[in-house]
Amino acid sequence: MNFKSFLSLKLFAFMLLVTPALAPAYDVSEKLSVEGTLTGVFQYGDFDIEGVKNAGRGTGVLDLGINFHPTDIDEFQITISYAAGNGLNYLEPFSLVPYADDLEDDLKDINGRNRDYLLEAWYKHTFKFSNEGSLVITGGIIDATAYIDDNKFANCECDQFMNEVFVNHRNVNLPSYDLGGVIEFDISDISIRGLVMNTKYESDKDTFKNYNYYALQIGYAVDTRLGKGNYRVYGFMTNKKFQCWDGEDEDSLKGFGISADQELGKIIGVFARAGWQNDKAIIDHDKLYSAGVNINGQLWGRQDDEIGVAFAYLDGACEGDIDNTSAVEAYVKFRLSEYNDITFDIQHVKDKMMLTKDRSGFIYGVRAIAYF
């Protein structure tokens, strides 16, 4: 074990020790509250990749949210995050990121805006029409993943799956932590969300390019004898700011997809995602299919524990070097107390390449998190 791996392991051990001692969310008043999470992750990669050695790395992430409700229909939110370490993500072993959280390098000069650590700063106003109908308008620095492609069983890297492909649909290209607005319309079991953002992407090293992002999602919620379910369909597009394969023209990113989750009784839940993306601009994958199962700890008498298992298949873009990518992940999460839990995770990822040697490997992970 090299020196960096040793330090990463010590960081994770420290996080594991301090999490049980943290206090719960602090309500400053009826209208103001502060809450957050402290997460420690250690992952070890057993790689079959030319030129990449096996490695173990850890990271610690502190997320803090300040929420102010001056009235029942007005809300302000500020979210900040600080991370130490980049885990295995710095190696970029596969086309999929092994841990989807925002880590040390991600939180500096966010989107090329000369802004560090500040993730969200938005204002929300709700118009109530009836007990079953409302219109919500949100504006400011927002995160598109909070509104588009949500899923009950596969949507959070902190307490569910760790690989990015099971956190959000990779091909939707959801931007985060930049200026935008959202309109949400809910009536009975139907929801409609429209999102607009202006953001940047890193076109070259230390060079960011500005673009606009638009998305629309329609959702339908059901409640049957089996349990509750949610079914969503969405589409997205950008303006023509992304380089094409010929290296001269530019085109937009655009596509559509579905995200569904369904309870099958009190113990079993299932989810599925599918999406298709235009590949005129340079992208890694143009199709994605994923599915998984969630098993509640009631099965063994601990309802706050859970198991998740999922599989994803991504088809490579027609002119790229990736033929296809597959990913399998399984985790088991144990609730240690009201305020913290620990998760054991294993992933297998394989990039089948067209011209270069295939890349594959196992990633073993442990994650400890405290809620306060």
C-alpha cells in the first residue's frame, strides 16, 4: 500500500469514528434550519486496464444546507460542499465514474465560474390551486438532477448506488450548480417539470464553453395493491455548442428517456431507465438501458437496512472508440443509529473498445455517512 492509499484509509477510518457522535439537524427557528451530511468513502480498484495499476483511494465530503421558510409558500435554499480527495475518479479508469459525488477537484472553479464550494442558491415560490394542484417556480443556482430523471431507488450516491450510471441517466447530460429556472406543475397524479439552465462545459483543459440546456419531464404516480410507483418520460436539448466528429462543425446534444420505479409489496422495489441520444456531436454512448431491484431490511427484521442490485448496458456512439459498456453494482446498507449508516459496495465495469484494448475491473467500496 503506497503513502496516498494509507492516508486515504486513515481518512475513511476517521470518518467512520466521528459519524456516530454528530448531532441531528439543527432547527434555528421554525423558519430556519441547517442540515447536512458527512460522508467518508474508500474504494479499491482491481483493474484489467493497460497502463493502470490497482489502487485504493478514499475521500471525505461535507455537505451543508441552509433553508429559510419565511412563509408556507416561499423558500430559500443555500447548499455548500467541501471535499478532501478525489477517490478513484482521478484515474478515469472507465467511461463511467465509480463514485458519482462531487469531489475535491469538482468543487473548485465550478463550471468555470470562478466559484468554489457553493452548489445551490435558489428561491422557490408555490402557488396553491387546491389540495391536489400547485404551481412551483424556482430560480437561481440550481441542480438539474433534483428535477429531471428522479427515481426512488436509484438517485443518490450518498445512500444508494455509487456508480454514476445508477445515480442519474448518463446520457441526459444533466448540468448542475449553475444559473437556471424550473417550473413544476402538479395536479392529482400528474406532474410536469420544465427546466432551463445556462452553464459551461470544459471543452479543452482549463477552457470552458458556454451553452444553454432545456428539459421537459412528465410524470405519473400510481398507487395499487402492490404499492406506489412513478413513471416519467422526458426530453432534453442544448443549443449548437458541441463539437462534431469532423472537428469543424458544432451541433446540439438532444435525446429522450424514461425513468420508472415501482414497489412490489413492502419489501421489494424495482426500477428501470432507458434513454436515447443523438450522436452528431461527440459523445461516448447514444443508448442506455438499466434496471435493478431494492430489497428492504424488513426481510431480516431491520427495516432501515437495504440491499440494491442493478445492471446497465450502454451502446457506444457510432463514430467513437467505445463499442459498448456494461456495469453491475450491488450494495448492502446497514443503519447503525438514527443518524448514521454504513454501506458495503461492489461494482464490475467493462468498456468493450473498437480499436484499443478492452477495459474492465472490479471496484470494492465502503461508505460511511452521518446525517446531521
